[in-house]
Amino acid sequence: DQQVKQNSPSLSVQEGRISILNCDYTNSMFDYFLWYKKYPAEGPTFLISISSIKDKNEDGRFTVFLNKSAKHLSLHIVPSQPGDSAVYFCAASAEGAQKLVFGQGTRLTINP
Amino acid sequence: NAGVMQNPRHLVRRRGQEARLRCSPMKGHSHVYWYRQLPEEGLKFMVYLQKENIIDESGMPKERFSAEFPKEGPSILRIQQVVRGDSAAYFCASSPGAGGYYEQYFGPGTRLTVT
């Protein structure tokens, strides 16, 4: 039962352009969403989060959009840089349940 | 400010042996979470602990796995009588609180290989 889905296993983007990573969820109890970035042989690094009372959160080059009616969120990275090449995971949690439910990840490659 | 520490980083065990994975949370964090990542998959929640208490172990296999977070010292994830299917990366995370919205910060992971 995959409650959080990232349907694109990989994405390739030109340096300087916008990267858009997508995530869908099925559990309507989720009210907090996070994006993590992961390099090989390292732990996930927190990037940005959004609560369900908002539809957008921005931090530097990273913006997360939440569409509650569609149960969809996306991460925009602009401009994309070579150091952004990594696996990106979206995660969700429900109020009162501290555990995070992760998607399968999307491998982002930024081409010079 | 040191991040989440995990040791060992790599652990090799033969089938039937015990594996002990340690996690020290970030300074000031009293909430610890363990996740497991199988190859080519996302992270799966195992257990959530506070000092001396297991709060949620809904993701923990019923047999062979146990976790603790004592009053003093690191959190320990113990796997008894390991099998090949236990081979995975085990990540620990910590957060400063519960209730409301808190990011979880992850350690570098322990990669367990069962031969």
C-alpha cells in the first residue's frame, strides 16, 4: 500500500533550467510534507517542508507547491545546479503520528 | 553542533548472528526514529522512541527486532539471528519535539550486510 508515490524514477535537466519533481499521496490525513535530498552512501538531508494550511513555501532556489484537492505536491528547483544531482524523496506525516511515510525517490541528474 | 551520529557505518554479519546499531541524536533532540531502506526503495519507518519509552513500533517486524533509547547513552536497534533479507541501510533520525510540525534530521546510516 504505497501511500506516497513518486512516479518518475529519474529526471534529467539542463544546468540553469528548472527542475520539477512530483509527488502524489493517497492518505487524506497527511498534513505535513517534506522533501529530502540524498547522495549515495549518505543519510537524507532535509530540504524544505510545507504544512497543509499553506499551498506554497519558498526557500532560496527551492519552492514546494501543495495541491490538497489533487493530493499532489511538487518541488521546483531554479536554477538547477550540478550539485543538485541526487535522489529526492518526498515524505508525509499525519498530525499525531510522528512517523514519516516516504515515496520511492526520483533520481535527478543535472547536465552541464 | 554535531549532527545525528550512527555507528558502525558498515556492519557485516553471518546468518544467525546478532546486529547492534547505535544512534546518538542531535544535541537537544529527545525524539529518535529508525528507518530501513532496502535497495532501490524508499525509506520505511520502523520505530519511534523517546527517552526510556517506545512510542510507536508499528513498522517493526514482530520477531527478532527490538529497539531501546535508555536514559543515558545512544539508541540501540538490535536484530537477533539475522537473515539475508535483513541486509539494508538503517537510518536513524531525530527531532526536537513532537506534536505540531518538526523536521527529522537523519544520520549517515548503517549498512548491514548479512552473508
